[in-house]
Amino acid sequence: MQPRLLFPWFLFLFSACASNQDQWRKGRPKVVPVEGTIMYKGAPLADATVTFTNTATSTTAYAHTAADGKFIQTTFVKGDGAAPGKQDVAVRKVLLIDKAKGLDTGASSEIPPLPEERWQIPQKFGSAQTSGLGLEIPESGNKALVIELKD
């Protein structure tokens, strides 16, 4: 094919790909920036998982806390935030103990034991229904949330 005939095909393919990309974003609810810090017993909580569930938009935003307890929520794209409105919040910090470590289960048909969960914070915070951590995200977002976990 001659180079001048390739150009129209390139434009066609590019426009087709661009329009297909939009279909993935078309039905998404709005998200706004959400950042904050998780505190437990007056200290930042590192290595915890934080989820915000907005039941009105059927979306869940998630984050993992850094060493300083800070987090940045993600819903669709890393760091994009959470849907504004009422949020059901859960925080998990669990240490998994591998009970199968050192066992040779490669040639066996036995199912290795499940890892043991050891909660590093009260387990009630791990469920939005029992955490008591509901909050509201404004239409403008919130980059200064502080969530204090209290026993």
C-alpha cells in the first residue's frame, strides 16, 4: 500500500480506538480527590487497607496507608479519589500467618491450610457495617481527612 493511502486508514483506526475508550468512562460516576490520615491510639496507622463505599453510586474507593498513615483513595484510576456523598468506611490491618510454610504440598492432593489472620486493630473496623466510621465527601473532595480509630 502506498503511504498516502495509509494515512486515511490510520485516521479511521485512531478515531475508532478513541471512541471505544470513551465507552469505558461514559457511565462512570464523578469522583473527587480524597486524601487523609488514619490514626489509631494517637499514632499514624501504617500498612492498613482503607475502603470507602458509596451505596448511592455503587462505587468503592480503596487505598493502602503509608508509614505515616496517609492514604490517597482510588476508584477507577490510581489516585483519582472517591465518589462524593455519604461513605461507609472500613479499615483493615491484618497480619497473615502462613501455616503451610515449610510443608511440602507439591506432590500431594491435600489442600494446604489457609493462612491465619491476626488483626492488628480491632476487627470491628474491618467491616463498614460495624466500624462506625461513616463520613460525607463534599462535591469538591477532601484532601485533609483524619480518621481516628477508637476502641
